[in-house]
Amino acid sequence: MSQYVYLEPDRDRLAQVGPQFQSIGTSIVHSMADLESHLPRYPETLLVIVGASVPLDEVLMFTAYQRLQRPLIGVVLVRQNLDPADVLRCLRAGVREVIEESDWDGLRNACSRSVDLSKALSTTLHTSNEQTPYGRVITVFAGKGGCGRSVIAVNLAAALAAGGGRRVLLVDLDLQFGDVAIMLKLPPDRNIAGGIAMAGRLDEPGLRSIITPYKNGIDVLLAPSSPAQGEHVRRELVVEILDLARPNYDFIVVDTPALVTDQVLAALDISDWLVPIVTPDLPTLKSVRLTVEMFDMLDYPKDRRMLVFNRSNTEVGLTAADIEEAVGMPFAVHVPSSREVTISVNRAEPLYMTSPTHPFSLAIGRLADLCTGVQRAAVQKKRLFSRAGKDRR
Ligand SMILES: Nc1ncnc2c1ncn2[C@@H]1O[C@H](COP(=O)(O)OP(=O)(O)OP(=O)(O)O)[C@@H](O)[C@H]1O
Ligand SMILES: [Mg+2]
């Protein structure tokens, strides 16, 4: 989501400067391996800040490789002391600037210069990564059954597809009791279980062979037709599927069961947006609090979470403010309750497609807008960063 990444394995150093980076939307990674898996997922990245505790040889190898693979990315290196011989080696490998750890202003300015250079390069090279499709993963989740995950996932996929303007993959990770097939009246024969035999060597034709095309640019990866098969879908297969699908779609919407399974965690781990759903009843409220605590424990960034209040207009004694306070975050969207929703489910036609101006559909449309606003948000943060740096010059 962010265009900046800060790599710092040392927790103490991170505690000192990490919050300042995070406040301007920088992603934090803790190891070179995490950084290497982060970059292909966030092709909009323009800047990698490498912290002082990363061994120099690792930095040099990484930078020399990135210079060829992703020339738009600038590497700014932080060192405890500046040794002229090391600085020279770094610059030769393609590091843009080397800054002393104590020089916070110098670091901001170096980052700002590097981002400006990347932007200028991107214009000249005509290789803006934003033009490359790279599916944003949105995982709809609730620790309690029946709160509307599937109906929201299906309609969100329809809203994101924008009548065929975007390519969307809807994945049913409710591997035991997935409802997407009946909600969209799709034949259940092609489904994720077909991928089990291809695990570890899945390719695009293989993935296409288990996907069911729906309409308006929406493809669907259904849950297994028998609950027993779901147990054989391993976490690694889910990662393999999502990684393989991302370059071919603009968005991937993942529906989940009411349990935090290994497969669900795999999807949550690589999600750009986490969408917890809450309805106004105490058991669901309790489960969403636990969900948010789990997100905190797993270090999922707060700005990637969008809390959805489903059945928001149901008068049952719990107000939106009560729930926001209990969960500790504001609602991104209020989705009203309406019998038209249930009727549309029974007709197996997403309400967003049949009645795009229905209040339910308008709410789902707002959720889709928030999901598509990723690029806009990133650009705003980028400007903030540039300005902060320039003000100090
Ligand atoms: N906003 C709403 N207005 C009216 N009915 C709704 C709304 N949201 C969900 N429902 C109804 O609630 C029922 C459960 O919804 P859904 O299947 O989407 O929930 P779920 O969280 O996926 O449940 P499960 O645990 O079974 O997977 C459905 O019949 C659906 O039509
Ligand atoms: Mg469901």
C-alpha cells in the first residue's frame, strides 16, 4: 500500500525511529526475506530505507539486484558511522545515499530526494509500475457466523468489477461450507479442490482450469463441493493461488469462514485490506473485538483495516457509537439491513447488480470506493513526504 519501506531487524532501533516513519505511511519490514517478498506485492514502492543493523554485504547484494530488477526503487542506507570506503562501495552498488544514523533531518532529505528522482525516472522510463495490474487482496472476515460476510463479499466483488471495467477474482475460502456457488448460482464442479493435485507447481493454465467465470469481469474460485476436501487445501496452496492470480486481476475478494484457519491467515497475511464485519449483537461484537486483538497481535497495520457495520439500521439497543467504542475503531461503512438483500440471495443475484441504487448497494459501492482509493491515498502520502523534506531544506 505504501510507496516507502523501512527495513530494520533491530527492535530497539525500530522503536526509536519506526513510529516517525509509520506516521507518514511507511511499511516496516523486519528482515531481508520479508523485504524481498514485500516488493513484488507492492509494485508501487519507490523507496527502500535500509536500517543501520542490516549487514553491509546483504545491502550491497540487494541493491545491485534491485538496480536491474526495479530501477525505480531508490535505496537509502542508514549506518551507525560513515566509513568513506564503505560509502564508496555502496554508491558503486547503486545505493542512492548513505546517511548517518543520528542525522534524522539528513535522512528525511535524502528520502525526499530519492523519491523525487524515482518519480522523474518513472516519467522518462515510461515504465510506471502503477500501469501493471496487480490485484489488491481484500479479505472479508468475522469471527461469528451469519453476519453477512458472503453477501458483502459477493456484492463487493460486483461493485469493484464496475460492470466489467475491472477484473475481479472472488475466492471462497469457507472451505467446508462455502456459499458463493449458491449465491451466484454457479455449477460447483470447478473449485479450489482441483488445485490440490497441482500444489507446488500450479501455473496459470492450471489456475484457469479451476476458476469459474461469472459475469461483468468477475471470476470465481469456489470452495470444494464436499467439506472433507477442504481439509486438503493447505495454506501454501492458498498463497500460491493468490500470488499467481494477482498479476491478472485488479482486485481479489476473499470470503472466509467464521474461524481463523491456517488458510484464512494466509489470505489475511497478504491482504491489502482487512474487512472485519460486525452486526449489532453482543456475541458478534465480542468476536470482532477478539478479531481486532488478533490483528494487533499479528501486527496487521491499522490503516489497512476497514470495519463494516452490517445491518446498521437494526434497532436492538446497541448504537454505532457503543460498537465503535467497544471495538476501538470507527466504522468505514454502514450497511443497512433490508429484506431485499435476502430476496436477492434467494434469487442468486447480487443486489448490487440488480439494484445498484438500493441503499445496501450504495453502501457496498462506498466500500468499493475505499478499496480503490488505495492509489490516491498513496499519492497523498508521497506528497506529504516530499513536502516535509523540502520544508527542511
Ligand atoms: N444487510 C443485510 N440485510 C438483510 N439481510 C442480510 C444482510 N446481511 C446479511 N443478510 C442475510 O443474513 C444471512 C447470512 O448472510 P451471509 O451468508 O452473507 O453471512 P455469513 O457471515 O457469510 O454466514 P456464514 O457463517 O453462514 O458463512 C443471509 O440470509 C443474508 O441474506
Ligand atoms: Mg458465508
